[in-house]
Amino acid sequence: MTLARVRWVSRQALLYAVLIVSAGAFLVPLLWMVSTSLKEQTKVMQVPPQFIPNPVDWGNYREALTAPDFPFLTLLKNTLLYTVLESLGILIVCPLVAYSFSRLRWPGRNAMFVATLASMMIPGTVTLVPVFIFFKNLGWVGSMAPLIVPGYFGSAFMIFLLRQFFASIPIELTESALLDGASHLTILWSLIVPLAKPAIAAVALFEFLYCWNDFMGPLIYLQRQELFTFSIGLYAFRERWEIRYDLMMAAAMIVTLPILLLFFFAQRTFIEGITLTGIKG
């Protein structure tokens, strides 16, 4: 083995070692949550800590699912309603706007795109009060409308991601379709969208994760327990079971598991979409 080969193998081994250690550091909280969710109540605060539960107590999950402060089916229904409808709005509107920014030439396009990007720099806390007052004047506070309707007006970050991907698709394809008599909507849905599936899938996953984990929006706008989502349900569960960390961790695992499964099965598409966005400015 040559000296250059030895150096390359050494660098790769060091790189993988660093990545494995870093991944392990990120996994420790998740593994500890799983461990705590399977412990008996008397062993949660045991010193020294017991990482592997002995015995394994699956009853925590049954008790968490049947707890009156954690109505699982109601929380699941509300969370899916919010997540699916909000994501649907993003997937309908953002490709339209991104196509306009990347393919159509109209006066003020670049200025409007810069303004769209600039809106991402405004912290949400700055607009929190005026937006709340706006929705209150509409009579929407206390319903799902303030959480779902904004998705049908697009998201600056998602528009940016899709615009970058659309810009990487050769313009000659669009010009050829226009010469054949296709409209811009036909080009978007029949040509651009099929080619941009990785980016669109990444956008859908981003939005799904955001809505599933959103705490601030439901906390501000939802006032009735029958409309609570998982994030608010977990908070109320924590308030009720202040010292039952075993049940709290079991409930948290129930909420986290769908996200883990979704990312596991969609990780290739997700990573591909993130990698390919931004190839062309």
C-alpha cells in the first residue's frame, strides 16, 4: 500500500470516527427517552442511572394511551388535520410561485424575490402580536383556521427551495413546450413537477415535521381541549403527571415514533431534494 493510500485511508477512518461519535451524541437523548419510558416509576431516578430497563415495563405505554389528560385519538385527529391541510396548501401554492420566479419574466420579479427572501429574516416574535390581532378581528381565534389558512399563502423558505431547484432545470425544456402550444400551468404540472419530485418531497417533509411539532401556534390559537394537537397534549400531560417521568416519556415516544418512521422511509428522497436545491442560483 502506497503512502498516499495510507494517508487517504487514515483520513477516511478519522472522518467516520468523528461522524459516529457525533451521531452517538445526538442519539443519547432519544435512547434515554426510550429507556425511561420502559422503566418502573421507582427506577426512573435511580442512582447510578440504569440505562437498560430491568424489568421492562410496557404498561407505561398502555397507561399513557388511556390517561384522561392525553386523549390519544382526539390529539391524533387534530394533529393530522392541521398537518395534512397545512402541507397541502404549501404544496399547491409554493410550486406556482417558485415557477413564476424561475421561469416567467415580469416587471419587478427580482425585487419581489428579494422581498420574499427578506421576509425570512423577520423573527416570528416580531409579527406575533399583530398577526394575533388580525386573526382575532376575523373571529378565527379558537379554531384551526389561523394554523391552516396561512399555508395557502405560501412559505418564503419553501418558495426559495423550489425556485432554486426549478432554476436548475434547463430552460430549453420550457421553451420547447411553449413552442408546442403548452400553457405555463401545463408545463408546471406535466414537466417541471415530475422532474422536481425530490425537492417537492423535501418541502412536504419539512412542512409535515414543522406542523407535527408546532407548539407555539396551537398554544396561542387553540383554546378548547377538543382541538388540541399532540404538542399541547404533551404539555397538558406534563402538567398533570408532574413527577411521572416514565409516563411522560412513554407519551413522548408515541408522538415521536411516526416522525421517526416517516424520516426512515423517506430519507433518500429528503436528502436528494436538499442536496439538489441550490445547484443553480
